[in-house]
Amino acid sequence: MLWLRRLEPLLRPAIQLYSALRRGLTLGVRGLVTDAEGRVLLVEHTYLRGWYLPGGGVERRELAEEALCRELVEEAGVKVVGRPRLVSIHSNEKKHPGDHVLVYRVDAWTPCEATSRGEIHAVDWFAPDALPAKVTPATRRRIEEVLGGGEPDERW
């Protein structure tokens, strides 16, 4: 399904228009999941280039934490134990007008079977100081902010 990556730039305007008309404002969640060795969980989608923190959109009538927990199971086979900790809120206006992203820290979790079919190309763990070359700039910044203790940038 990597052919979807070629279609994504063409489909993005239609998806954004649909979201704007349907909701006006959109909200996404991302989880910074770490393991016992301090590595960070990243995913590579079939339809986007690069490595990302796992996460996705918050649906109508869904709490942000519920969306995060759902997305982590779907994309990465990670079941959150207890409550994740909200660490930052970002505006994603540059790429998606009206969009905001909540970043959560997840330290307590158990493995489970990922339920997504066809959306995720790869899931892997990386040391924060040895991230893959194709990690997205925003993902790299979020990891540095959370694990390095820096002040979060309001812009994604």
C-alpha cells in the first residue's frame, strides 16, 4: 500500500476541505511511548513518508485520551495502562488549517495485537539520540521537547 504515498499530496486538499466543512476545527493526538530502555516508539504509515509518533484524529463524541488509547492499539499494538500524561498542545495551522495536536507521554503500557490493517508499514523502537534519518522534523522536535525538558513550541 506504499502507492498511497504518491496519492497523498493530491488527496490532502480534498481531505482538508471535507474536515473543515464537517468540523471546522480538528483535533489530533500523538503518543510519546517509551520502553524500559528509554527508547521511543515510532510508526511509518503506508500513505505518508517518514517516521511519526503514533496517533491520529479525535472522533466526534470521543475524549482525547480515548482517541490516543484507540490509536495506540490500532497502529502500534500498545495498550495504555492508567492515564497518559498530556505534555503539550500544538497548532498545526501550517499544514491543516484549524487543526490542533495534543501530545501525551505514555510510560505505562502492555503489548497487544495491533488492529489496523493496511495503514501502518512499520513499527519500531529507537533511542532518542539515534532516531532514523526519515523521522519527521515535528516528531523530532516533540521528542526533544518532552525527553529533553525543553519548552514546547506552540506550532507543530
